[in-house]
Amino acid sequence: MISFQPTEDEISFIKVAKDFAKNRIRPLARACEKRRAVDKTLDDEAAELGFLSLELPESWEGLELSSITQVQLMQALSYGDLDIIQGFQGAGDAASLFRLLPDIPILKNNKEDLAGGATTALLDLGNGVEGPGKQLNIHRRQDGYILQGLSHPVRMAPSADYAMIAGDDSHGKSVILWLDNSADWTIQQGDYRLGLLASGLGRLSFERVKVPATHVLAEGEAADDILREARTRIRILQAAKETGLMEAALDYATEYTAERKAFGREIAAFQGVSFRVASMALETRIANHLVLEAAAGMDNQEPAAERLSLRAMHRAHRSLRYVTDSAVQLLGGHGFVQDFPAEKWMRDAQAQVMLYGRENDLLARSGDHLIAGEKEVTVT
Amino acid sequence: MISFELSEQQQQIKEMTHWFAENEIRPIALEADKMEKVPDDWLDKVNKMGIHLNTSSFSGGASSSSSGKKAKKEREGNRMGVLATEEMAWGDPAVTLSLPGAGLGGPPVESSGTPEQKERFLSIFQNDQPRWGAYALTEPDAGSDASAIHTTATKVDGGYILNGQKIFITNGARASWVVVFATVDSSLGRAGQRAFVVEKGTAGFSCSRLAQKMGLRANETAELVFEDCFVPQENLLGGEGLYEMNGSKPSGFQVAMKTFDSTRPIVAAMAIGIARAAYEYTLDIVKHDYPKQGDFFRMASEILGEAEQNIAAARLLTWEAAWKADLGMANAKEAAMCKAYAGKTGLDVCAKCLELLGPTGLDGQLVEKLYRDVKVFDIFEGTNEIQHLVIARRQYAPYNIRV
């Protein structure tokens, strides 16, 4: 039955998340950005409330929640500040791979650490993120792999205790590798100014690092299958975070324009303003619905789930840019200065869409599925 | 629980209406457009099959027949309505709008009519012969501003005398009755408005002409004239009691506005059906005729990917509006959202599909017709701009800002 009604449990959990977002996350957003790290106390509180183990498998003491529940929680949390959500330590995006590979010995042996707060950086060299300037290569050898080069910027780089690397090897075969010694890489600090500055952006540099066969999590078609599902899950969760930021920007712009006066009346009374707010509301609702449908598709293991995730991510990116830019625009000069949150949200939004897939690529891949028929599209 | 799976009943009506659209409606779509008319024998045939366009029935739902002792079954009439309408419009929107039934005239009678009026006006849609209802609000000088209508209703002994003109009335000439909005005192503004059911053949009520249109050519769009047209007391929708009960409240206007909350999702569903028809037609051609790689393939992937996304987005907005209506929740904002988005995206999808078809799309192909048909879905039942106004008003309601 078509329904947009969350369950009672979801409503309760979402309320906790939204309260945490408003009362704890939002007030610390600027300070965390300035420090370029999430406040440790806040991180501990999020972990205590269970927000950092939503995706982790139950066998790892995680909550292993459905996608439909997680996206609602991610939206609520990101309402506070996307930058902080992206800077929380822990499994991060790798949680989706832990969920799919809970019994791989090298992971299982470290599960207490991995689920207990250790930070894992995920370097996904496929998925349309890497562009023509790819600098990190995976060379296949008889007894394993060799990593050579510099990764693209990823979240949680400086604090990473572990690293998971996914992509095509030198023979064009998919592979997922595991590194459990942070001495294997060095961090290139870089010069980040745009956004998501508390999320620990950085590049991992590898100098002929040998990855033994014991640290190969999956290869070939098995890796293709796992990556397809993991990327689908990650896209949906990241798109949900984007809808949370959209909602924050929409609410803030609505309140501001309802109170700000010009020409003797609230500027909301001018249709040039109010229609833009209406469009923001429409885009926010659309992105939200597409994320929910993709999450439901994921939970139901629908064949179209991958395409639905590409679609949701594409729309979330596009809508996020529009909504956060509109918030800045509606605040006028106040939108441009750091006394108000709108400029930070717009910067964070742009950084977010740059980290999680190019819009045209997402769209074209979604179209590929449609033209070819869902089953005929190869993993990318 | 949030879900996008159809219930058994929803799935059944979707399949049934799709079968009808594919086998009965689509085959006559292009010919009906050319003739600017849906063939009478076809209308007679489908009427005998019991196929009606009766939007008011969508607001009924399953719970109306539930007894007090039984667990109440969730209403799903509005969701069924938008599912069915999308499929029918997929077949052809002009033919769908021409189907016998109360059409857009149904919701105001259903929501505001007295029990006697409901029985009298809604029970005429039988299988013996096709009959239609219609809804007349728009005037030459009052479209989006529905509160500015000029048609007058002068109280006389036993009823009212109507004078004025209505335009853009779907099925207005063939309708057995038309819900007509008029003002008893223009100085009262909205509070002076009343809704009447004017029956075909009433003295002083005539159709002055049928409009020639860009699209939806097979569907009748009438201009109606009321010249000293006497309408009996019992045809005042809701009866005098409705207006006395509401005191000075603008209840006639409310009847008109309330109607939109249930008809806008239906209209949105039609636009979605049209967009889907264009998309599926084009996807099929791309699959067979386009190269499997290169610039054209890439262009097709992006255009079709975006078209499908926009269709899905419009559908989800529409489902949400219908879901809220089924649960008895206020849905004016969602109804405006789905109408605004579906109307706009319908045209955009059709235009992009024409781009993929190229010049051959000009020559006797379905999509160019759909492109002409769909434009009005961004206009009637409230323009895109009016929908934005409604959304903005709801958005600012907590701050007491009147946009």
C-alpha cells in the first residue's frame, strides 16, 4: 500500500535525531569548521545515541537498520550540520561494505575495533568519482596487489586507522583491498577552503604498498557484485544527508524572509521571494521522495535499486545546489557573510556534490540502465 | 510504514485501466485528434462497459461501506484515482477527458451537495446512454483570480436568475448539468459567491461556441452563456442552509477551492500519464534505432534518465497528495506541489522526447500530439504560478504572512 507514514519507532528515533541536530550539532557547526574537526564530545554523544552504527551489522553490535529508516535519520541529523555529520569518526561509508562482508576473517578479527569507533577511510576509485586525472593505481601481482600513487580527496583521511580501497586493478578487474596499518600511507594535507572542512578532507599517498592476499576482500565478479550493492547503499545514505541540509536551508530562508522587511513589508509578501521559497520547498520534497523510494527499493532488493540510487543521488545533488544557493540569495548580503549559516551550507553543499559523483555521469548511467534494461548494465 | 508498493486493489485498478488504455483508448488517439472529436459510437460502447470519468468517486474509498464493528479499512480511493487516471491519460488525455461521467463537476457535488442533490445529479450516469457533468468557474476576465467572477445570481422567488459568461469549460456543451459559480453580491467578494447546478435545456443557458485549441482537440471545450437563466432554489449547491450556516464565510468560494484539493492530483496524474506515454514511445525508438555508443547514445541516456526521474518525482508528489486525502489530512500544499511540478515537467519531457525523435517526430507521430496536449496541464485547474502561490501561502502560514 502506498504510504508516506513512518512507523512509530521511526518517529521516536527521528525525534531524538532531530533534537540532537538542533540542540547539539547546529550550535557547534562554526566552531567545528574552524577547528577543522568534529568536537570529540559531540562525536562520543553521537556514538552513544547509536547514530554511528546504524548501518553496521548486528553481528558487529551494530543496529543494522533498514535503508528506509536510516535515510530518515540521516536527514534529521544533517538538518543540524552536514559538515559535522560527515566528520563523525567511525566506519563512515565503509560501514556499507562491513555490512555486506561481516564474515571476512581480516575484518571479523578486528570487528570490535572497527565497530567501536576506529576510523576507516574508503577510497572508491570507481563509481564515477575519479576523473581523467586518476593518480592512484592498483597493480596486480601473483601474491597480491601493489598500491602506488595519490588518492583523490576523501573524508576522514587524517584520522583514518584503516583504509579500504576499491576499484579496477591494472588488468581491469574489480578488487576490494584492506589496509590495517596506517603506516602504509601518508596523508597529503592539501589546501581545502570550500566546504566540509570539519570532515577531515585529505588524500592518502601510497609508495609501492604491498597488499597481501589475506587483505584482499573480494576480486572479479564477486567484487563487482559487492561494490554494486555497497555503492547503491552509500549513494542513498549520502543523498539522504543532502535532503537534511536542504530542509535546514529551506526552513532558515522561510523564517528569514518572513521576518526581514523591505519597502515597508516582510519580503515574503513579494512573489519574487515567496515563489522562490515555494520552488525550494518543491525541490526539497522531490529529492526527499526519490531518496525514500530508492531506500525502499534497496530494502526490497529490487533489481532497479541501483538505478533508483543513481537517480536519487543525481536529483539530490541538483536540488541541494539549488536550495542552498537560493537560501544565500534570499538572505541577500547577509547570505554572503559568516554571521549567518547560509553561506556555509552553500559551501558544504558544493563540496558534498563534488565528493559523491558527477551529476551528468549519474544521469547518464541512470539512462544507460533504462535503455539497456536493468540487468544488462555493467558495473561502473 | 513508508511504502511505494501498490496494494492488491491498487494493482488491480492499475492493470485494468492500463489494459483499457492500451486496447481501447490509444488506438483511436491520433484519429480522434484529427477529427477533433471522440467518435459517438466509441463513447456509447465504453459507456455500456461502465467506464466513466468520475473524479468524485475517487474521494469515496473503501471505508464508506465499513460497518462500525469491523476494523476500519484504510481509505485508498484517492490513490486509486491517481493510479487509474495516469494509465488512462497514458492512453490519450483528450479521449480520457471525454469519457462519460461527472468529470470535474463531480467533486463539488460530492463535497457540498445535499443528499438529495447528490442522488439527483450523480445517479444519472448510467449505462443506457453517455452523460457528462461539467464545472464552470473561469470567465473571460476571471481565471486565476476566481474571487473576481462577474456572473451574477439574483435572488428571485423560488430561485435565482443567472447572467454571465463562462469559458474553457470541459465537456460544457454536452454536459447534462454544469456546476456554475456566480455572485449574489459582488461587493461581498468571496462571501457573495454561490455554486449552482444548471441543467442542460434550462431556458437562458446556451453554448455560444466551442474553442479551437493547440491540443486536447478531441475534447470539447465550451463557452457558456447565461442570459436571464432561472435556476430553481433546489439547484443551489448545498442549499440555502449551507450558506446560512457559514454566516459571512466565503463558502461558495470555498466550494470552488476545496474542489481543487481533490482535482489537482487527478490533473497531475494525467500530465504524468502523458509524459510517460511520450517517454516510453521515445525509449522504444532509442532502443531500436539509436547507436549503442557515441555522442547520440550519451545524449539519449542523459535525456531519458532525466525524463524518467522527473516523471517519478511528479508521481511521488501526486501519490503523497492522494495519500493525504485518503487519510483525511489537509493536502492543499501537496495538491499544489504535484500539479505545479507535473504540469511543468509534462511539457518538458515531451519536448525532450521530440528532441530525440528529431525531424521525423513532426510526421504523424504520437509525441507531437502529446506535446500539444500537455501544455494546458500547466494552466488549467490553476496555473503553475497559482500553484506556487498556494505552496508559498502554506509555507508561510506559521508566520502569519499572507503572500
